[in-house]
Amino acid sequence: MKIDKDFYKNLLDSLYDGIYYVDCDRRITYWNKAAERITGYTSSEVLGRLCSDNILVHVNGEGVDLCKGLCIVSRTIADGRIREAEMYLLHKDGHRFPVSVRVIPIRDSNDKIIGAVEIFSDNSPKVTIRQRIEDLEKMTLLEPLTMLVNKKYVEMNLHARLDEMCRYGWPFGVLYITVDDFKKINDVYGYNVGNKILKMVARTLLFNSRTSDVIGRWSGEDFISIIVNANEERLHSTANRARLLVEKSGYPKGADIVRVTISIGATLALQIDTMDTLLKRAEQLMYHSRNSGGNRVSMKLEV
């Protein structure tokens, strides 16, 4: 039975995972429907471009740009080895999200490498997030701009976590997060772009969080994250990963990319804490981060 190219194209377009091909110069020659859905980029926007042309801009958990020197696609083209990795891609809207990546060399009939195929799966908990959003909408506990939980929900959750800690000793921590120099963003680009930036930051925080944790908009450019079952190491690593991923995100405005950073105050809850003392400590640490130049995490465990 002869199978034409359209059969394979339709087959690849029906898959759930994103798939794209590159030639030996890393120029994109194929981009399936799932890649469009996952990244926001249509095939017409990427075909013929280099994969390093600020499209997906792969970074690892430490925020290191993998398209410069550490590109697993170019390494696979060079040595023919199949590679797998966990990394973070840049959505067309500007936010970061986690993916599992597998890169396989493409060979011609003479076994010569002529390119590579990258297969990537979205690892963000979107199905759970969508269900949670629908439930919260019904209870009017969502903040309409960012679609994060609102201040009322954050307060309810903090009271519940403090009660659990007193009753059962279950630990948790709080991240007080603010967008650095946000007023300057509004002054330079206008409030519409400012709102887009807030949504970009919110999605980066939400899509890279555990489903058991809470990310909410507190006020203005401030966000609160409640990290359950946290110790000092987990709280700091969670905060620093959020900081790095926001730094590596960016909202596209014409030919420009508008980038922002965040300052974070991180603290574990103590048995003697009330909601007010816990949030005040986290806020003071956030101000310390911001006043120390921004784009950093400040952490304190004692009162």
C-alpha cells in the first residue's frame, strides 16, 4: 500500500504532542497543529525561521538559555544521539511553561543526518487548572484580569493553612511577589500593556506551580503564593524558579519585547503567626528584595 505525504502530515497533526522539524542549520521546516496549540505560534509564523530566533527560547530550571551553546537540537544534529530533557518554553503571549522534550536525528537513505525532530509535551497542570477556574468562577473567587484567585480566597486559604498547622503541624510558606518598576511600565507603554504584563506574570506563576499550591493576586502588581508542605529549601527553590522564569519571559509589543522582573519575600509560617504577622513579614522581605535592586528573593525564618 502506498502512503502519500498528506497521510503522515494528517497523522502528525492529530497527535497531542507538539512536533517540529529542523534542518542542519536549525531552520524550521515543519510545525504540527499541537505545536500551534501549545505555543500560540502558527506554522506560517515559524516556517523558514531558525528555532533560535526568539521563538521558543528554551531555558532550564536555573534560567540558563539553552539555545546558546547548550542547544540539545544542535548537539543531536552533531552526534546523532537521541536526547531528552525537562525545560521551559516561551509562549507567544510571553509567559513561561514547563515541557518534556525529546530530540531525534533525521537521516536520509544513506544514513546521513539531515536535521532533527523535536517532540515536546506540555507539563503544566492545565486540565486541573481549567476545572479549578470553572469552580472558582461560580463562587466569585477569581480576579477577572489575571484569572488568579482573588484576595478573599487567599485570606480564606491562609486561615485554613494556619489552622492546619496549629492542629496537625503541617508546614507551609508564603511568597509575597511584586513586579519591579511596574509604574514605569505603565508610564512608558500605557495601562493596556501593563495589564498584559500582569497576565503574563500570572500565567508564568500559575503554570509552573504545583496544583496543591495557591497563586493569587493580592493588589495592583502584588501576588501571594501559598506553598504547602514546605521547608526552607523547597520554599527558596520555588521562589527562585518563579523569579528566573519571569525574568526569562517577555510580552511581545511590535518589534520589541517588554520584559519585567519580580522581587519576592519568602517566609515559612510559624506556630505563633496570625495571618497579619505572616503577611507583614513576607511583605517586609519583599520590600528588602525590591530596595536591594529587585529581581531577587529575600528569605527569613524567624520573627
